[in-house]
Amino acid sequence: MLRPLTLGFALLWLNLAAAETRDLILVAGQSNSVGAETKRPPNVIFILTDDQGWGDAKFAGHPYVKTPNLDRLAKEGTWLRQFYVAATVCSPSRAAFMTGQVPARFGIHGHFADHASNASRSMPDWLDPEVTTLPDLLKQAGYATAHFGKWHLGHGTGAPAPEAYGIDVSKTQNSSGTPLGEEGKEPYFRARSTALMVDETIKFAKANKDKPFYVNLWTLVPHAALKPTPEQLAVYSELQPKADDPAFGEWTRKYYANAKDLRSQMQVFCASLTDLDTQIGRLLDSLDELGLTNDTLIFFSSDNGPEDYRVGNAANAGVGSAGPLRARKRSMHEGGIRTFGLVRWPGKVPAGRVEENAVTGGVDFLPTIAALAGVKVPANLVADGEDRSALWLGGAATPRLAPLHWEWISGVQGAQDGYQPSPLCVRDGDWKLFVRHDGQGAQLFNIPKDPGEHHDVAAQNPEVVKTLTAKALAWTKTLPASPARDKFVANGQTKGTAKPAPAKAKKNYDRPKIFESWDKNKDGFLAKDEFIPHMGDQADAPARFVRFDQDKDGRLSKEEFVRAGN
């Protein structure tokens, strides 16, 4: 079951909502007496964290992490409890927020990496800059637009900078644009990166306070690898977490029980997340000081569910909480795709509202923000999302006009734990169906009754399975062809279900031989430009180089390289 709100917390939110109503009545009365003021479209700040779980905040029931400013956003705004991102990992999820379309329409099946990795998955090397984005629409309507933080919509040789997508000003990581900083040279860069992003956002807000502005503030934290500063870590020096804490759901408790060192892992994770929260508080305070709070809509979410500690560099980042939800990042179960949907716009969006029933998604972001900004979405834009502005502004939780759809044609970390369902997913009303591309392997869950997806009720509801299977298969016919999908189906990989899978044997690499092949100039060392191109996770490659470089001389000896693999 979902963790219930405490009575005290519920009463506090009711009081806030009542106060909000009184304020709205007062403002309405004042408007009648002094005449209507010219409507100004809202400023929009979209805060997107990286790998933050649905349970990773104090207001969401986490028993250890301190998040007073996220709690403030929840109390001063609306929490959409059934908010879904459009993918199980970063790049496709971000593409959907930017375009209002499911990422499979652009062939984005996973995270953007190097050309060889992208090609192996039949993916482009970046989001097509000809595609209409939300910043495009807002910029054309007179908004100043900016992007600070992670990009991950394509980088490397030939990749367009964020400015090609309707962005006026950017400082980013994982992009071909102006960098926010040099992660490889600063051991605590990631730990301090949110502060840099907030600095840039505040500066941009000051420069554009007399006109509407839009900012993507996309953080690096709490994505791996986490290395908080000693000052950040000190906040949790006394933390003694319990894997079986009843505040966590059954799936999360089982997962934590096998953590290598839950205390140190949780200390690092919580320290990193609390600093992120501190920086968001600094942003909120600055908006107050600039007199922009009531003119600024803030939307807060994460790109996908929490990372898994079994992934190479994610021991500490991998102890995020999905709360009561099943599975984690890379899975289409609730824990992988259900994230925060916090909306704050004082005087417009109800304060203290906890919306339990409405099903909303990342694909809704573009049409909803466009509607609130008074911007018309072009008729030729194929939008998978819906305008949910009425809901955000306090309207009823009306049913969606069309279901939400997902496709995941890659592996899932934790398949042996029941994290890998069939590769197609549809959420329609209360029902959520998983099915294969051949229409078989169906699993059905009633999400409001069973948010933890413990009980497959496909056998008891054959007509629902039949209807949703038809919708899922019809949806796949609207997607562009994909050799990666064809290969996935041909290899029988669509048979992935919640059944346990055998653990893979660890590969033994000949690291001395690898070193010799990468050392192009044969000087006995690996420079960054010899090391980084070979990394599968380009986002972490600079930081990994720093970790391997034990003597901090800016290059890797054979001994350092070989030792790092042991």
C-alpha cells in the first residue's frame, strides 16, 4: 500500500489550502475594485533531477533524507501522485519532456552514448534539431529561454548545441554547448554542480525579470557517481539506516537487505540529495527577493526511477527509494517510470493539494505549459501528450483522452528480482498492461488498488487484457520502423517477464592488453583523449578518469589502469 499521510501533515495541508482560497477571494475582490490588470504569462522553471526515486523526499515518506525545500514546494503547490515519465532512462525521458512525443517516434530507445553504441541500438546520435520543442514555441512567443545543467540529448562530434533547440542561453554537461564546468579536473564538481546551476538560473532571472522566461534546470545529482563534500557528508554522520524500515515498501526493503554497506551508501546518497534541496531553497529565496515568486511556475520531477547499486559506479547512487513501488531505473514497472510531479504557482495552482487520481505524464508537459503560457501548439505537431492545465489549476481529475504508452527493448538490471516485464506497456484508466509484441505474455495490474504491482490479475480480467493488448499493438504500428526492435523480437527477447533470470558471470578482461591498444602514442600512459572515447557511459567518463588517476598527475599509468579493474 502507499504510505498514508499523517493526520498532522494532512491538517497542515488543509490549512494551507484554506489560506490559499482566502487569498484568491481577496485578490479577486481587489481586482474588481481597481480594475483588471494586464495578464502576464508565467515564468517557468523546470527542475529535473537525475535518478531520484518516487520516495526520495521527506514529504514522500523517506525516513532519513532531509528535504525541507522540496517539502515546501509540496506544501505550497500540488503533488501529482500518478505522474509518469515517458521512458525508463534519461535521454528518451528528456526528449519527451522537450517535444510532447514518445521517444520511440525519434528512434530514441535508450541513453545517447558514442556513435557505435547508438548505431547498435538503431538510434540517432542526437535529438533531431528540426523537431519542434517547448523552448522553440516559447521563444517564438517572446520568452527568454535557458538551459542549465545536464543535457544528454546528444553530444560529441557534429552534435548540435542546446541553442539549436530554441535555447537562448546555456551552460550544460553532456552536450556540445558551453560547459557548466570541467568535471574531470574538479573532484567535487558533481557535488557542487547544483549550486552552479542555481547561480546561473538566478542570474538569468535577474536579467529577464521584466519579461517572461523559461529555464530548464536539469541537475546531475543524484546520478552516479556521487562524492559529496566533507561538509555535505557531515550532516549524516550519525545516520543508522535500517533495511527493514517500515517506511519503505516491500520491494525496496528486499532490495536494501542485499546492499553491501547500507549505512555508508545511504549517508552519501542522503548528503548529495540534501545539498540539492539546499540549492533549490536558495533559488526559492531569490525568487522571493526578486518579487518573482507569484509570477513563476515551478515544475519539479525526475527523469526516471532510482539507480541500482549493482551497476558499476552506482554503489552510493543506487540506494534511492522507489517507496512502495516495484523495481527501479530501466524497468517499466512503477518504480522505474513513476516520478514526482510537483507544481507550484502561487495564487494559481492550489497549495497543499495531493492529487491521487489523475494519470499524467511527461508527454503532457509541452501542451500543458504552452496552454498556461497562452502559446498555440501548431496543428501539425503530433502530440502524444494532453493539455492538463485545467487539472494543474485545481480542476477535477478527468480521465485521459488516450492511454499512456511505453516500449523498452533493452535489458533490465534486476530481472532476477522481478523487475523485467514484457516490453510493451499501456496505462489506461486504473489498468496497466504489459505485453509482448506478439500479443502474448500479458500481465495486468490495477494500479490504484495495487500500486506495488504485487498481483497480476490478467487471468481474472480477460476482456481488459484483450482490449489493452489491441491498443498496445495498434500503438506500435504508429511508430517508425526500427532494426533494433526487429532484432529484439527476432531473438525472442520479448519473452522477458517477471520470472527470475540467472545471474551473468563476470567477464574477465585482459586489462594490460587493453591498455596497450588504447595507448595510441605509446608513451606508457593514457591521456584523457585516449581513455574517454572508450567509455560506454560518457556522462561518467571524466569522473571515472579522475578516480582511476590515483597520483593525480592527469594521466593513467598501466598500473593505475589495471588496478582499477580489480
